[in-house]
Amino acid sequence: MLRILIIRTTALGDIVHTFPALMALRNAFPNCHISWVVEKRFASILKNIKEIDAIYPIELKNGLSKILDAIKILQQQPYDISLDFQGLLKSALIGVASKSIKRFGFCPLNSRECANLFYNKQVDKFCSTDNITQLNNALVKELYFNLTNKTLNIDIGFPNFTSVDDKLNIDNLLNTHVINKFVLINPGGAWQSKLWSPKYYARLIDGIKTKFNLNSVLTCFGSERELGFKINKYLATPVPILDALTYTQQAELSKRASVAIGPDTGPLHIAHAVNCPTIFLFGASDAWRNTPSGNQAYPIQAPLDCKPCWKKICPKYSETKCMQSIKPELVLNKLNSILGI
């Protein structure tokens, strides 16, 4: 049996970006064994995916011993092929440690830290600005051609990664808060340069209620709850803040939303992956590169010449000017085109 190892350890949005490549792999090689190496904090989003045969959670930030422990497990059953969708030194070394006979990865334009030196099969047909979904799929196409000498056509698809328990939990949550038709807003982000003004979110929420008669729900993770409180301070009627969801519960909640709105972050990519119409607000990151393929993604890129800078903190302004250049009215117009009201 062909044994394939997917290496994509972080981050949440990038892991979701790799789902279409996983589906393409499973469709191309239905009888192969597919494993996935992922950071432990993100492993839960993979647990319900039937197309994955094994998951290897690792803790890259907790010292060399944890990494070595994970590598020892990998080496118990060596792999025929590793696919490094991460393109970093640490991910390339995981491929080497897995004893994969063929190690597929990206050329220097699409990888960093000299990771390409550790691959013996490279995809070099794309430049660093190409769409991430297309880039990931190119890695699968390269593998398929290498093994079969045939061209692989890929239809974009996503696995089901929620469970019956997720459905029941979200049913109970929505019933508790008496939430029916709603727009899902996830305002947080790991990068300061991806954060939109709380005042703008409040104006957006008011507009959603006034123009479309839809409620809004905020989802926040960890310390992002404070951002939810700030938004509610600007609202005459505060909206529910859901801050204790798992990634798969976030996905199940997204299935019920009319639209999801927020910056280029993992929860928004989760929403798109479950076929929820999704409005992405792009500032420091690149809408062309990071907008997922499919009909339900609606990007809005900041209209500034300095974008995309890929800086986590804006080097020029204390409040990220690119994100604040996107006005709530522009988002409401986009929402109107989606809902057709």
C-alpha cells in the first residue's frame, strides 16, 4: 500500500487551505494510506476527516525532545512519499525524518529557509504570488505525474470535518441565545495588521440589522473576547459573543450563518470550507494569494499602494491604515450583492 505523509503543521487557515489537496490525493489514490503531521493545538480540526488515516500531533515550540518523540513514531512505519505544504526548514526536516523515499516540496520561490535543499522532487512552475490553493494542488499534480506519467485534473472540494456532537452542541447554543437568521462575524486575528476597528464592526452590525433585518453573532477565541466587548460598547443592543467554541464547532456554526465576515484568518477559511458565503477583509495579506478557490469567497482588498506588505504590525501607522481604509459601507454593499436583497 502506498503510504503518503502530509506535512502542514500550522497555521489554522493554511491547514484549511490544504484540504482540497487532501481530497485530490484521496481521489487520485483511493487505496493509499494518508497521514498528516500537524501542531497539537490544531490537530482537533483534522480528527473527524475520514480521508485521513492517521494524525501525528507535534509540539514544535516545546523543545527538541517533543519533536524527537514524534519523529520516532513516524519512523516506526516509513513512508513512500512526503508532501511538504509548509515549505519551511522544520517541515522539510520532518519529511527527511519520516524516511520518505520521495520528498515533494516547493522551489525556493515558494519555500523559505533553504527548505528546498531537502526535497528530491520540486514544484517549480509557480511564482510566490500564486494562489495558495492552486499552489497546494500543484504539489499533488506533480506527485501524480511522477507516479503515473499522466496529468491530474483537480476539482476543488473539502472534506466533512464536523461531527454529530458538533451539530447537537451548536443546536443547543443557538436555541439558548434564541438565534435564527444571522451573520457570523469573527473580528480577531493573530496579526495586529489584520484587525479592523471595533467602531467599524459596530457600524457594520447596525447596517446588517437595518438593511437586511439579520442578527449578528461574534465569535472570539481566547483573549479576542476583549475585542468583542469593545464592539458591543458601540452598539445600542449588544450581540452575542461566542468564545468557547472548538474549531469544528466553529465550522458547524458557520454552516448555519447566512454570511461570514472577518479578516484573513483561520475561522473565516473554516467558514468558506463548509460552503458559507464568506467576505474576507484583506489588509497586510494578499487577497489574490490567500482567497480560497470556489464560488463562495468574496475578498475585499484594502485600496492602498503599500499592500500587501505581509507585516504583522504596520511599520508606518499605530492603527493599521490599510484595514481602516475598508469602510463598513463597502462591506454592506458586498453583502447586498451576496444576499440579493
